Amino acid sequence: MSSPSKKRSRSDNSDDNRAECQFTVTIDPDDRNFKKGKKRRRADAAVEEEEEIIKLQNSPFAPSGKFRPDDATLDCHYKVEPQQAWLNMTRYNSFVLNQAKYFSEGFIYVTSDSSIATRDAAAGADPSVPRKRSDSEWVARILEIRASDEHHVYARVYWMYWPDEIPVGTKDSDNKYVSGRQSYHGQHELVASNHMDIINVVSVAGEAKVRQWIEENDDEIQDGLYWRQALRFPNPQLSSIHRVCKCKEPNNPDKIAVACSNSECGVWLHKACLLHDALLQTHDELGRDKPHHTPVLAIRTNGDAENVKEEEKADKLTGRPLSPPDNSVDIQQTIDAKVGDVSTDGAEPRKESEAPSIKQGTPSVSASITAASVTSKKKRGRKKEARPYEGLFEAELNVIENRIEIKDLREDVEGGDKEWAIPLRCLVCNALTE
């Protein structure tokens, strides 16, 4: 059932702290309520009602994971109200605000409550210098820009979500309810969505640099804003995510993972899983009272293999012991916006999109507009595993020498080694990691 969307929630500060926007968006991603737009007559046939125009938004996001059902996407039908006021405005490809130019399809920071107080301090910053991540600001992707004049410039957007904002009632790919940040979400991670909204562009705080991370073919370290998962509305659902390691859980790019060097395997292994497996094996072998004695060759690394062979040959000889868009409408260029009758001190709240009736259409496009300047503006993780080794042994991963270093914490065990190392093996194929 479709219904008008609500603005993204923010506290009720004074009206002076808001960038006014009269427009609302209603969406229906499943096309359940599709009705062909047409002119309808009242019973007396005397007055024709205004044609309802419902359009299709093809999503700029294509997550590698799937929704339920598998053919579901972030595409959605939508309508804007008041409809005629929106359609009567000119469409642009870009706008200029505070000497910075923003384009359709680009990512932007949008002021929120907590960012308003700090916005003035950054007002004199060089607009050509990319902004760093700010938890106090929202991130959005521009879908469409419209304006009636330089004082009334608006952007239709898809919101990006910080993982902490994933709403209660969201289902993951396992059809389980989740909310908030999950164990695999990285520090700079965003979640794409089809949560559509219209904002007054005076709420824009700066350009955001965001890239898609496709884990299956991209091993780069994520040191900037990125997204890999998507959130589908109106019934919030997270797309599936690439799973790795023996535990079949996603990877957190902020945490250490080791790739199996076996070309036929190549799976990524969580550091925590490697250590857990090594400690379990150690506990199974030694228990609470058996001392550890390192075999002569056990601590040799893979890089020593050739040397070991040469030493073995020498030992045999000597006998010594071994050693250890719509094309029908013209596009306008740029319009310089000026300060006018718009409240410029605050953020445009994000709305919660819900489903509408549907009719496909493509808006016309113009090229660029300069907007008026603003002078003020329960975690779900892995199933808890038994750790009988706790308090008895510790382990650390040595990625330089591809081994796991074990430390014996048992004070009442006499003799044997208190520290030793075991070679790093893949948890899936059992191959030694080189």
C-alpha cells in the first residue's frame, strides 16, 4: 500500500534551522499499485481531474548481492507532490553552491542536526579539496535537479545510510531481523538505498567521494567512503553480501584477513577464525597439564624449505643430528542562485519512502544552476563458539612469517616450551599458506 513519505527524522528545532522544501515523494518499488495515469471525470462529468503522473526511477546502484525475490532491484516507481509545481520547474544537470559545483548522479554531504553547529567553521574551506567523512552529516546521491529560480533549487536524491542507521525491522538475506551496525561493517562503509527524498540544495554541505566495493574481484584496501550492500524500501531489506572463510561470514575490511595461497582455493580467512582454530587444536593436544615440546623442524617457515632440503642432504653425509534520462526535452546550462526567501540555516530532513501507484515516465533535463549561498547552515555477529582454551593459551598471527605464535599461560605446568609457533594453514583446503 502506497502512502506519502516522511522527511528523514531530525529533532524539532526552530523553523529558522530548516531548509524549507514543500515537496514529498511516494514510491512503490514492487509496482503493486500500478495504475495507468489518465484523466478521470467526476460523476457529473463536468470537471476533469488532473492527470496523475507516476514515473520510473532506474537505480544508479547495482549491488553484487541479491534481494528476495532474486529479481528484486532498487528501481522504483514514484510520484512527487505537489505534482504540477514540481513539473513546472526547469530541470538542470548541475547547480553551484558556495563556489562549488554539484552534478546529477554525484554524491553529496547533507547537513543534519549535529552538523549545523560546525558548518560555519568550514564555510571558508577550499571547495576543491575533497571533504573527509563526517558522522554528523548524511550522504546522498543526486538523481535530479530542478529549480524555479536561483532561490528555489531542489534535488531529488537516494539516501545512503550509515550502518548505524539501519532501521529496526530490517531483514537480511537469511530472512532474519537485524538493525544497526553489523560485525562486518567497516568504519568508512555506507549502505546504498532506494529511500527517495527531495531536499532544498542549501542543505548541501559538500561533495562526497563514494565508490562501490565489489569484493569478489577487488582486494583493494578501503581507505575512503565505499558501499557494497544495499537497503531496499519500503519494507526494509538488506541485499546479500559476499561470505568468506570456513565460517561463511562476511569480511570486515578494517580487520585482518589472510588469503589462501592455493590457486584452487584462494578463500579469505578471518584472523579471528585462524587463531580460534589454532587454539582449539592446541587445547585438544595439551589440555590443562601436558607440556609442549617443539619438534625440531616445526617452526621452520615455508621460505626455509630449500635450506631444509640442503641441510638434510648434508646431515645424511655427515651423520650429525638435524639442526632447528528523457531526450525529448532540452537541457539548460547554469543559473547563479542568490540569497532570497529561503531559510538557510539548517538541514533538509530525510524522509521514509513508502509505496505509491505507478506510471512510467522520464523527466526532461536542463544543464546547470547555481544555488543561493548559505551563510549559516543488537549486533548480529557469529554464533558464540566454545573457547575452552581461554586463560590457558594465547595466540597471535604473524603475517610476515606466515605462522601463528602460541603462548602457554598455564603456570602449574612444568617443563616444555612456553612459546612456540605453528605454520599457517588454510581452514578450508588445509594447504600451507606461503
